[in-house]
Amino acid sequence: MKILGIDTSTPIGSVALIDGENIVAEHTLNIVQAHSSRLMPAIDTVLKWGEITPDALDGCAVGIGPGSFTGIRIGVATVKSLCYAVDKPIVGVSTLEAIAYNMRWTDGFVCPILDARRSEIYGSVFHGGAEWQRLTDDLCLPVDAFLDELDNHISPDSIITFVGDGLATYGDAVRERFDKIESGLQTPPTSESVVHFADTIFNVPRGATIAKLGAQRLKQGDSDSYWTLVPNYVRIGLY
């Protein structure tokens, strides 16, 4: 199954072509130039690298956010137009899930977080390893409120891995929260949890991961509609 995966929800745009379990080509770039001017050339480049035309694809997957409002709109609109033009199925993929999937086989809990500005983060909670599963919706919350939500899912001796560019801004707040717990200044159920920050190379919502997650849905006969697929901006949280 040949799937084109695209994500433009962060400053790091990524386009990839997979064929079954194999990555055929991938183009990932972090530059100041806007996604609107670089996306179509990147798609064209990846298709040429893979020696394939759009009408030979089995489908496309696109990151629908949360993330940059403008970036998401560009990505979703471009992929919807492409799929409509060549009559191929389309699948929308959560950007947070794509980032979390980079840590798919990490034991314990995986928490992708992105900087949502306005003193908030986009975040969600997954359980990694053989029992991989999503535990929360994609959320937009202040970091303390997100960590309160995390407390509802973890046990006292959990292993928790945080990943995503939100750590650059809010990593100290996460460390402070768990440092306080470890020093006994507060006693929520995370008192003996082990916390890891993933290497920054895993913070990227790669096009190959978007394609992989999209292919999983397509194999199950599940896809989205050109007409109803919309960006997932997630500006309303639990508070």
C-alpha cells in the first residue's frame, strides 16, 4: 500500500512516501520559508524520488493538528485537493498521536506536548509498549492542568516519557512538578514515578509516521471525507 503522508502543523514540515512497511522517500525541513511556498515542491520531490505519480497512490494521510492554525490549514487544504483530483482516499491524523508514535515502544506512558502559546500546551496521554493505546483526547490546557489530567491515568510507580517541542518552553515546569513530588512537598499518586524527556530528534511529526498511521486506518477500510475533514485546532480544554 503506497501512502503519501504530510504534516505542516509545526515549523518542521514533512512529506513522506511509504510502501507497506518501507519508507520510500522522506523530505523534512525546518526553515523560515512558509509552508505555503514549500509544500507542493516538497510533494513533487518526494513523488519523483519514489518514481511514482499521484494517481498510483493508494491514499494520502495528513496531520490535522493541533498546531499552527495556518500550517494546518495549508496542509489539510492541499491534501484534500490532491486526493479529490486523483480520486484517492484521505485520512486525517492527529499531530500529537504522530509525535507520540515516535515513542511507540517506550514502556509506560507517553505524553506529547506542543507549545500552544497563551501560556498553554497541546497535549495528550498514551500508553506505550505492547498495550499501545490513547488515554485522552487531544487537549489544550495550561501545563499544570495537563499534569493534573495526567495524574488521573498514572499509578505511583509509572514511567512517563514527555516528547514534543513544548518541552523547550515548559520543560522546567514539568521538572518542577515532579521534583516537588519527589521531595515530598506534595503527595499526588505520582510520588515514585520515573520521568524522561525524549531526545529532541523525536519531537518531529514525521511524514512517514503520518503515512504509517493513515495506512493502518485504510487497511481497516476506514477513511475520511474530502468534504468533512477539517483541522483539529483544539482550543477548548477541561477548565
